[in-house]
Amino acid sequence: MNETDRFKEYIQDSIINRLEWLMGNTEASQVNVWQKYGHVTKDAVYKQALHESMQPYYEMYLFGDPRLCRDGQHLESISRLMREIIADDDQFGNWASKQNLREAAEFWGDNLKRYDKEQRRIYRFFHVLELLLESGCRQDWTSISEELKEMLFHAEVCYDYKTDEVLCVLHGFVMIMKQEWTWQKKRELFSLLSDNWLFLKHYYSVMTRHIIGVKWTSFHKVAETVMGASQSFKPHMHIFYCGLVDCADELILNRRNRRELDKVVGQMQEELNRCEPSELLYELCDTLFPEDFQRLLREHRPKSYKEVEDESRRKDELIMQIKEQAKQLNLQLNKAEETLQQMVESAIPIKDVDSELEQYPSGMAWDLLQKLQANPVINMQPAWRENYPQLLEKYRARLFDSDIQQRNLTDAMMKVAERPTTSINATNYQPQIQSQHVDIPMPQNRLAE
């Protein structure tokens, strides 16, 4: 017996007979492998023999064949054994890369219908996809995602609520796999998909506009299920709510169902006000629905009580800040007025008073000038009475010229933005502003009329 034949015999006794027994074949012989073969080195020849011997069983497992993926407790043992086998087969990923994953999902849908009472059987399909991820399976993920999108999002009903659920799981897996991420990143997002699928299948229902994964025939029942679900749903309920509100007008509902749905939506909004929203699934949902997820959050996500309180607190803080700034400004203004008054009373030359006023913004300088004029003590100063008309004229011009310059700047920028562009891109034109207090010239005829 050559080495290849010896390995095939060993694989038959140690692996295939175990699989056959778990599949219900009680005639599969049980052999003391260690006593018969001793230590076996799993070299390249062994791995080739393993791959050739296991291909029929790989196909049964990938396509949910009920002979292998049967009911009962043995399915868990089969899953563990398949993981051990594939870990030794470095060719499994290449083999899986050539398989039709959409057909595999459809066959798994038939498997789920066969064992209707096993509610969590969908996670067996998750295990199959996990093996594909870990083995380095490579396919045209973009092409598969487009095919699944056409099936799930552009048709009223694809198959039934169970097969559609498996197709949605495959869609989520494919959308993750098509990203240019590291393997570890894909692994993390796939774990999120698997761990939160009980919630996400309800979200897929509203995003695909038909119910998947549950027997309900009305969307208000789906919404009630999300409302009454465990606490693990609460942090993510706003995600489902946004999708439901967005698609409500597209659902085919009679008057009664519409009233019931509106009632549940109102109750859900009240519940959301009491929940603290989580962003844990944001990146995953943005990956699954890149064209819609962020838009739905912007348009429909209600604010929680905490967010409303935080917003109110920020407004109060801003008001207090403005009041404090106004108080400080008044103090500075009073101090400046006092300084100028002392300068005038001390017979300091008016040109020095003028130089002090020029340091302030035009509006503040104008106010200071008016306050000084209204002070009877200042009015009694001959130098002040003599120079006040010139100061008044100067600071009036400064005040109103500043407003005119600002209006000219705004008008110039608006006209540039409104002009049609044919030969020069108007977005590249930048008006040249030389200083704060110089009139802004109108743009020259450099743009095509």
C-alpha cells in the first residue's frame, strides 16, 4: 500500500466514518485509529488526500443537504468536526471560491423550511459563511451583491420568509467581504452581523419592504415585536424606527393596518425618547445599506430625552456665556469712557483723545463719542466744544462707511456667484480684499456673460 492509499484509509476511518455516523449511518465502522495507525504526519500528501475525500461532504455542508445538515443535536457536532477538517485542508478556500453561493443560500432556505421548529437554525448558515471567511474564499463580491440587491430590494417577494432571510444573511456577508478591509476588520463586522441578527432581520424587513425571518404578514406586528423584544434591542431601536418611517408610505396597507402601524410608530417614538441610542451598529448598517443608512438617520432619528436635555443645557450655557461677555464688554466700555473723560478734563490735546478713539471698533467709538458729548462736564471744556464737530463728522463717516463696505462686499460676492459661467469656472475666482476699511471694487468683466 502506497502512502496516498494509506492516508485515504486513515481519513476514512478517522473522519468520514465519524461523519457518516453523525449523519445517522449506524453501519459506519468505528475503529481505534491510534491503535491501528499510530501517529500520522499531516503533510502535503495527506492534505491532498483529505481534500479529495472530503469534497462530496463539503458540497453537502455548503448547500445545506439534509443528509448532513440534519435535525437534532448532531448538527452541532458536525459543525465542530467540519471546522477541524477544514483547518487541515488548505485547498478548501480555493474550492469554495468556485461555488455558487446564491444557490447555496437557496438550498439552505429549503433546509430551514424542512426543520420549521428549529428557530435558531439560521445560525448554521452563519457557521458556513464563517468557514468561507476564515478559509480565504474569494469571489466576485460586487457582482454577487448586485445580484442579491436586485432580488431582495427590487422585487415584492422573492421566495418565502425563510429563504429570503438566508439570502439577506448572504447579502450582509457579501457586503462585508467586498470592502477593502483587513481580514480582522471583516471578522469583527461579521461577528456583529451574527450576534445582532435577531434584531437586524427586522431591519432588513423594512429595508427590503417585505417581511423576512418571521411569520408575520403585517408590518405593525413586526414593529410590535421590536417594541416588545429584549433589552438588547432598545439601544438599536432607532435604526429600525428610521427605516420603518421612511418606507411606511411604500407598504401596501389597508386602512386598518395603517392605523395600527401609525399607533405603533407613535408608541415607538415615545419609547425612543426614553432610550439611550447606541452607535455600535452604525458602521455595519452603513456597510449593508450604503445608499440609505446615513440619510435615514439624518431625516428620521428622534432625539432622546438625554439629547434634548444636553441641547437645552448647551443653549443655557451659551446664553450665560453671552451675558457674561456683554457684562465684560460693558465694563470695558465704562472703563474706556472714564479714561477718555479724564483725558479731556486733564486738558490733554484732542488729537490724543482722537488717537484713543481710533483704537476701538467704529460702533464702539461712535457710542463713546456720544456719551462724552452728553456729559455736561466735558461740554464745558473749550477744546472739546471746538473740536467736537470734526470728531462727529469723522466717526459718523467711519461708522457708515464700514456698513457700506460690508454691503459692497456681500453684493460683489453674490453677483459673482449668480453669473453664468462658460469659459472660466466661477468657483476659482477669488475677489482680492486689501484691507478691512477699503471699498471692495466690483469684479471686472473676466467672466463670460
